[in-house]
Amino acid sequence: MALAISRDAQIAALYEKLHHRSAILAGLTPDTPSHAEIRRLESSTSISPKAVLIGAAVILLLIWSAVR
């Protein structure tokens, strides 16, 4: 449970940081370093494909052990 709370806190902090930077850097043109930083922050809040694969593997192992 602590891990989930920690992940939620991290996501909330990233959104707050993103909102703060977006307010400061509003109106930037694409391909500037600041615009790239905003894009990086936006993409960092999504779940990684590796985490999805690990989750799927755990679920499959649980199903396999329940059937067995």
C-alpha cells in the first residue's frame, strides 16, 4: 500500500511541477528546450511498458498457480 501512495504522490508532484512550468512558460514555440522539458514531464507521468509486462506476468502466474 505504501508503494501505491508513494507512486500517487510522485504523480501529483509531477503534475504540480508541470502546471507551474506551463503557467510560466506559456506561449513557447515548439522545438525549444523549455518546450521539450514540458513534453518530457508530460510523458513521464504515464505507466511504462515494462511495468505493464511485469503486471501481466504476475497475473498470469497467479492464474497458473490457482489452476494448478
